[in-house]
Amino acid sequence: MGGERPGGITILAILYILGGLFALAGGAMMLSGGSMFGNALGGTILTAVGAIYVIVGLIDFVVAYGLWNLQPWARTVAIVFAIIGLLSFPIGTIISIIILWYLFKPEIKEAFAK
């Protein structure tokens, strides 16, 4: 393919960016909500979950960058995330199967080969 990014990879990178934005927004809301509860157990749990969402959002941005630039590690991470997504029955499972099928297509594997 000669460094040309396939359209499906562009779409996947954009979806990772959108997922990262939603995770960051959700995480920020949980973090601010957790601080309103103070040291109560609910506030602590909400803060911890919010922090996890923020971290996931940041990871999504890094993966999107890697996919956009056809970095081989980004394809690997996207495959791992899709395998984890198989547990999100039923819609997440269907989406993850489609992503896995796409990422294992020979021409897509070739696009990430360096």
C-alpha cells in the first residue's frame, strides 16, 4: 500500500478519538461528582472510576494517533481492545467481531507493516 492509510483505519481512528472524548468527559464528571461526596465511600468509588475513565480516554487518543500514522503497535492495541470488547454482549460483541475481521485482513496487515 506504500504508506497510504486505508479508509477503514481512518474511520477507526476517528472512532477512537470520539471514544476518548466521551471517556474524558464522563471521567471528568465522575471526578467532580466524587469530590462533592467528600470522603464518603460513594465519593471515593466515583472518584476512582472517574480516574479510570480519564486514563482510558487518554489511551484512546494515543491509539487513535497510532492508527492514524499506521503504527504497528496501534493495530496490536486495537486488536487487544477488540478482544476485550467481545465481552460486551450483544452490541459490543458484534462491533468487536467486525473490527477484528477488518484488522486481520491481509491488506490491512500490510498497511501496518514497516
